[in-house]
Amino acid sequence: MKLGILVAVLLYLLVLVVGVGTWLARRARGRAAVQGEFALAGRSLSTLEVAATLAFSVLGTAHILGVFELSWTLGAAAVWFSLAHVVLLVVVCLSTGLWVRRLGVSTVPEILELLYGEKMRVVVSCVMAGVVTGLLTVETQGLGILMATMTGWSLHQGAVAGGLIGILYVIVAGMKEVGYLNVINATVKYGGLILATLFLAASLPGGNFESVRSFYLHRGEPQMLSIYGTPQILLSFALASIIAVLFSQGISQNLLQPAMGARDEATIRRALWIAAPLNGMFGVFAVVIGLTARSLPQFQALGPKVAATSMLVALLPPWLAALLLASFLTAVLSTFAMACLAPATLFSVDIFQRLYRPDATEAEVKRATRVAILAVGGSAIGVASALPPILAAVNWLFSWLVPVFWVVVFGLCWKRSAGVAALTLGSAWVVNSAWSFTSLPALLGVSALPNVYVTLAVTLAVSVVGNACSTGSEAYFSSGAYRTRRASISLRLPETVRMTAKSG
């Protein structure tokens, strides 16, 4: 056990989480409760808070430990997972993120009710909560790997300890706390990552990464050093990652919730110039570290899940290893926090408040959200012990939200038909399940075809043909209901925010 590193990391987390949470609680003492204060930070997040939270909402286990793991088989092409998120953040900050803030919604399924009715909201809320909870189990696995690296515990024990810390990370003060912590942690993480890369190079023969390059060339694997890999990798991984990430996370509650909590639409647009580079640059560092770990025999023997983190602990100065592991841990914790907060918000707003307590106070909604955080966090700890391949699990889960993205886009911008929307969602979900749990791909001779391609094809075919043939309502953005809602929201905003909303 690296006792010194463990103590330093846990002390950093304790001071940061408890300190920021206590400070925010004292600031809120004596003030009247604001609607959405816990889950949406009272819609007061600044550009830095929105940018860091958007970046960290997707910059967790999959970006760090998943890319470490995947670089063993795909090499430098694993960076496409990070590049896919750059594309995603451009779309979110220039379209879907603006839409949810403009509509003044608290959950993504609330948009489905505006477009297609209450039943559609409940169905999508349940499915989206399940998908985000599935992603939460992957984040819990990441926490387990990091805790196991620092303690020598098993991955199962590490997942329990990490999951409990993750619940503490979000349950104290909600979204506002997560936003403040992310700004601090982004600075620490990138400073530590740059220093770690320099120290890692200095510890290798020749004081650079030439020995890593030679390792792959001597093995006859030059494609491992190219971000383009092979044509098969570009088709089955790079393009599939872009499609899966864009058309699922682009409408996912855990990513859009920071946009819902932004001060205004201009805040979201400005956040793009910080959030996108944060994600893109991190993938480069992660690939370099993963490739290096595989090239060193003593760490190669540990396997892809723990080799990279074990290498960093062994080769870096203790203070830098502690700083880097703390930054990795907080990045995963931030994603864990949003993955906990998102389904908890779906439960408290779409189920508890919408169906059972329409007159619930903010205090009651906050209490229901905290109970749900404990429930989904606890379930994630239990499921994470299965330890599936990280990016494979993520891409399968992403496919479930692809039809939701297009149903929302078509309803807002083209045509609204509840029947077509239901048929699109049902068809895509059935095909996605069949592609994963039956022999259908093998029977068709396309076993290697990713789920997202099939799900996207079914979604577009059913929704485009269905809408073209239906007599549904006009696009919501062209309707009188939208103009009325927009005017109502504008009247509730401060004058400066109101002017920004009108210009957007």
C-alpha cells in the first residue's frame, strides 16, 4: 500500500469536498430557497463552472482508464474517443444545451412532454435513468481501479470505497458544489498531467519516448503509433464513437444538466472554448501514458486495467504521483457525481414531483433527490464488481439514447407525431437489444458492426418515413405554445439575462 500517497489523496478530497460544501451551506443559510437550487444550482452557474462541469461530466473513467485500457489494443487510435467528445461539446454548446436552457426545463424528458405528452415523458425518463445509472456503474469501476492502485485492495473493495466517496462528493451541496470543485480540479489535473508526462519521459531510456516508439516498431505494430490505426479501426471504432457519443450524450440528462443550470445561453456558448480543449487535449496524454505502460515489461504483466496507474505510482516522484492520482480521482468523481445527480433529478422531478407531489416544496424535492442519489449510488457499487470492458460497455449504453436525440430534434424543428415518436423509440430499442443479446448479427454476417450503426439506421428510417407520411403537429419552435413559454420564462429573468435570451 502506498500509504503516503493514499493519505495525501484522501486529505485533498476531504478538505476540498467538505470545505466547499460547508462554505456553500453557510452562504445559503438564511436565504429563501430557490427553485432548482440543489439540482440546477438555482440556474446561476458561471462560464467557468459550466465549462468545467461539461468537460468533467464526460471526462471520467472512459476518458482516463478506458483510454488507458483501449490503447493496448487500438494504440494511438484510442484518442478518437476523446475527439468524439470535442464534436459532442460543439453540438451541445451551440444547439441542444441552448435549447434546454431556452425552454427552462429541469430534465430532458420534460421536453418530451412538451412535444408528445406525459406518457412519453415517463417512458423516456425511465429509460434515460437506466442508461445513466449504467454509466454510473462504469464510473464506479474507475473509482475502484484508482483506489486499488493506491491501497493494494481488490477492485471490488476499491469500488465500494470509491463509490462511498463519490456519494459524499455530490450529496453535500449538489450542482453548485460540483461546479466549484470542477473549476479547482481542472487546474490541478492539467498541471499535474503536464508535469507527469515530462517526468515520465525523463524516467525512460534516453530521457524521451523513443524507446516506446521502438517497442511497437520492433513488434511489427507501427499502426499502434498512428491515430488512424487501420481502416477497420476507423470504421468500427473512430466513426462509431463519434456517432454514439454525439447522438446519445447530446441529449443525455447528465451532460445537459449543467447547461440547464447556466445563467443564460451566452454562458453556454462561451463555455465551449474551455470545455472542448479540456477534453481533446486529455485524450492525447492518456494515450501516451497507456502506450508507455504496455511497452514496459514490469507493468505490461499487470494487464490493461491497472498497468498505467501502477506505472505512474512507481515511476513518478511521490508528490507528483499523489497529485496526479488525486486529479484522476476527482475527474472520475465529477463524472460519478453527475451520473448520480442526473437519474436522481429524473426521479425527483419527473416521477416524485410530476406524478405524486405537484405542490412539493424545494426542500422536499431536494430531500427526494438526495434519497435517490443514495439509492443509485448504492446500486452502482453493487453492479460495478462485474468489471466489463469500459469503452465497450459505454458504447452499448450510448446506443439507447440515439433515437431520443432524433425524436427531440425532429419534434422541435420539423414535425410532432406521438405515434411516430413511440414507434421510432420502440423499434430502435428492440433492435439494439437484439443486436446485443441474440445471434442476429452473426446470422446476417455482420457480427463486427457496432450497435450504434444499426440503431441510428433504424431510428432515421422509421422517424423520417413516419414523419413524412404523418399529419402531425407543427414543429414546437414554430408553435404558439413555444412563443408563450418563451415569454413566460423571459418575464421571470433579470433584465440582463432577459436581453441575452432574446438575442439568442
